Amino acid sequence: MKTSKLRQTASTVIALALTLSMSTTAFAQDFEPKYIGGYPTEETAEAMFEEYDYQAAVQFYIWGYAYLNSLGWEKGCARMGGDERSFYHWDKRVQSQHVVMTANAEVIYNWARYIDLSKGPVVFEVPQRCRGHFYDMGMRAYVDVGDVGPDKGKGGKYLAVSADYKGEIPKGYFEVRSEYSDRILLGFRSFPAAEGSDEAAVELGTQAKWYYLSEAKNPPKNSHIMIGDRPFSQEWPRDEEAFAWLAEVFNMDKVPASGLAHMGNMRRLGLEKGKPFAPDARAKKILKRAAKTAEAMVLSMAFRNRQDARIYDNRQYERYALNSSPIFFQEHYEEVEERAGGWHQLVGNFATYTPAKPGTGQFSMTNYRDKDGNALIGSHTYRIHVPAKVPVKQFWQIPVYEVATRSMIATDQKKSALSSTQDLQKNADGSVDLYFGPELPEGVSEKNWIKTIPGEGWFTLPRLYAPLEPILDKTWRWNDIERLK
């Protein structure tokens, strides 16, 4: 089965991280500092610095988690071939062998690589009828494109510039100013349902271009890489190797002001901008322990979050993005916990999460629990009732993702989502009942069922494309997922 080794590895990491997180607080609670005339003893100072460096590494891992997501995406694209000038297209839609965080099989994904703004302003030509977003290496979202962006679905030219750019924005360009990073990415979706076929949606995606403003009179050609059926993974290391990745990130990108203290602390552990990552034996030991603890913390933030994240007052659904700001900054603090928790299982950030205008954008949420608040586990059978005439202009979808990989569930059924674009078996009133479980329930059409993996957790991210007013004002709500006894 696809990703079985990856899933087993991820499950092992989860188990080890959760076990370790329960024991790592013992040091601070049990160690008794000793002093001589007010001076810490040599033994005390050594122990305190050991603990300080460990805690610093844990916090840096969590603060930088979204950067791991971004670098995982960059490396995943690089393995497919092409170069910085390439666009990458999921021409056969995302499939179960594609380890892409909470992807959607109803659309065609089109992505650029992370482009270096320190070389100058960058022009992106975006096709019409697409929907996408600009975000940086830290997953901060700046501008949406398409019907939710300034081009209003008509396409157009966007000019991405660094924070310190002082030049003019030429007439006819939409500005994208990257405040905290010198690397910018454009990701967008084209829609087979709107274009008439997958092929037409892919063709539309390949109309995208990017080039430096200085090249505008004679833009170099972009290559277009088709992912097809090839395996793809954006997964990042969830152990001490993550620190090597973070060192790589900040040798590619500038360090934002909120990261300076973290980078100052990490010098003691061999991570310093402009230098090769070189932890000594002591640092390696600390980083190994810190990564396990930090990963357990991130998993808790992702799947047992302590935010006020509920979408409805009487349902289990939560905001899929736990941050309230697309750039993770509130007036007096940075949304570190929210960013780490959300971007453990998401790729791509939106400048606008909830469409301001009915019939545009998408309204999404996530759910890890059944109606009774218990975790969704593949050993059990569940049902959700979807009423007739869901108020959307485009379509609705309920996908199933594995907790271990946060990507499409992989079973011999080779099916990971149910949606209004499919030929589902309907009830007499036009409603549909959808089922999730290890075996097809008796009397249920296989069209309405997704197979799950016994013993493995799964979750969903229901999407409502081009939602209408009843969805936006929450008078229409998803029903909870019910476990069948």
C-alpha cells in the first residue's frame, strides 16, 4: 500500500514524541539549584545551560514549523525536475501516492517554486477563472488571486516586491509586498467543472507566467512540469534533522525580526545564518531530545488544540486554519501556537479565509471528532447526512485524510473523497447519506462509502465552493459525523 512505510514511520514518531513529552518536564521540577554566596555552583550552571539550550531548541522548532512545510514543498517540486523557472501541474489531479497536506482531488493544482525577491521585483501573470494565493517561506499570506482577489477572476499581472522595495508599481499591476521574507510562492487552482474537462483546466493553468520585472521586454520562457502519476511528497523531517532543514531555510531566506531571538539562541547549537549547520556531539544530543518534545507539542496543537476554534455552537467542526491573521501577527503578539498547529496538516495560506461576497471563494473547516466528541478512528463505521440543495454556486466535498501523513487516505479502494460532482446515490428527498468505515455497510451503495484503515486515525476538511448566504451566515450547517453502533 502506498506510503505504508511513511505512515508507520510517522506513527512511530507520534508515539515516541507523546511518550517523551510526558517525561521531559521532570528535570525542571526535580533539579535543586545550589549556590555559593549567591553564585550558582559550576554543576548548577552546567545543568541550567543544558536545560536552557534544550528549551530554546524546542521553541525554535515550533516557531519555525511552517518553514519546514514550505521547504518540504520546495524539495518535493525539485525532485520532479525543472528549475526555479518551472511551474508544476497536477495534471491527473492529486492522488493517494501524492503526499500533499489536505489536498483536494476536485481541482487541478498549479504551483510555482519559491522565487527570490532579493534579485528584484517579480511579475506573475495569472490566468482568468483561477483561484490562488501568494505566501512566503513562513506561510504568511499576502494577496489572493482570482474571484477572491483584486483581479476578480479576470486574471492579470501581479508584481511581487520585497519589504524594502522603493520603486514604482507600474500601472496595471496588482502589488504583492512580502514583508517578512525574500521568498514568495504563487499557488493556484483551476477547475475542471468550470473548464469542461481536466485537460482544459490543465491548459488554463499552463498559461501562468513569471519573470523578473527587469526581463519584462523579453521574458524567458517558463517550463511546465506535469506531476502525473509519479509519487510526490512534501513531507518534512519530524526529528532532529528538522534543525538542519531550518538552517537551510535561513541560509535561503532572511530572518524576520520575530526570529532574531531564536537564531541568537540556536548559535550555541551549531545553527547560524551564513554558516554550515555544524552541531557538536552535545548539541546533537540536545536537538534529538528537543525535536521529539517539540513534535509532540505540535501534534497536540494540531489535533487537541486549545483555541476557540469551533465554527458552530452545536457542532464539532473547527476552523481549518487556527490563526486569525494570515500573517500570524496580532497587535501585541505572534500566533506561534496557532501557526504550528494549523500548518502541521495544511499547505498554502489564504489572505481571506471567509469569502466576503456570496458565490465566491470557498468556506472550509476541519473535523477530527464524531458527534460525541470522540476521535475518528478507522476501525469504526460512521455516517454523515447531507441535506438536499446545499447552498453553493459550485460544489461541496468531504475528503478523508490520514492522521499520520495528513494526505489522502490510501486503501485498495483508491478513493479519498465524496462530493456533489460525483454520481452519489440520493435519498427520495434529494439528500445523501455518506459512510466511512473499514467495510462497506450492508445495504449501502459503494458510491457513498470511503474505506478507512482499522486502528488508524482519519479526519476530514469539508469544503463548500462558492458558498451562498445561508452558509456564510451559518443558517446552513454541516451535520455532525455519527458513529454507527
